[in-house]
Amino acid sequence: MKVILTNMVMVYKDDGSFLVQNRIKNDWPGINFPGGHIEKNETMEESAFREIKEETGLILDEVVCCGSYSWLDFENNKHHLCILYRTNKFHGELVSSNEGEVFFIKENDLNKYQLSLDFDKILKICMKGVIDGTFIASRK
């Protein structure tokens, strides 16, 4: 079984809102956190910084690992492993990409949108906080 490595980042503000992407791709449509695939010769954290810049226009100053989410795709013989990060340290101008519209939302307003498959589970992991013993990756 082939392992596919991806990431998602929960970017949040002190007012309780967090950044979501309304994905338009058919493979996983709906509200989710921005993120993507880890490229060759790239660390997990480097990938998180790059993906957020590409999909949202924001520049992350640091990310903190807060968990993981995985799923099996038996039909295609793949095991997907998504490393989850969170941060409230960012700057830049928010800009949507061809992946979908990005915007900040509060948890109570999520019911107004179609959620991506398992977003509720991913959100719970990200809201719990950081993993004991994890490290903070800062932008170089």
C-alpha cells in the first residue's frame, strides 16, 4: 500500500475565528482547512508553510503540530496520512486560489456550509491543542 503524505493547517485568530477553504475539487468538496501534499525534498513543516502561502496568500511565522488524521483508500491501494498543524502567528493579505474561496469563520457558523468529509473530526483534533512533547517549527 502506497503512503500519501499531506498536511492541513488551522490558522486562527484571538476572536475565536479560524481560516477555512471552501474546496471546489470533486475529490473532497466543501469546507476544510487549507493544506496539501508534501513534495519531494520538502519537510512536513516546509510543506505547510508553502501550501498556506499558495492557497491563501498568508505567510505563516510558525506552526505547531496538533495531531494527525489518516484514511485508507483500498480501491487505489493508498494510505493517506495528514499531519495537522495550527497557528495564530501569520501575516499577509488573504487571497483565494483555484483550490477554493478562503475566509475566516466561527465554529457556530459552520452549519451554514457543506463540510468536507470528516471535517468535524479534523476540527476536533485541531481544537484540542498541541501534542505533548511536540516542537514548534518557525519560519527561517
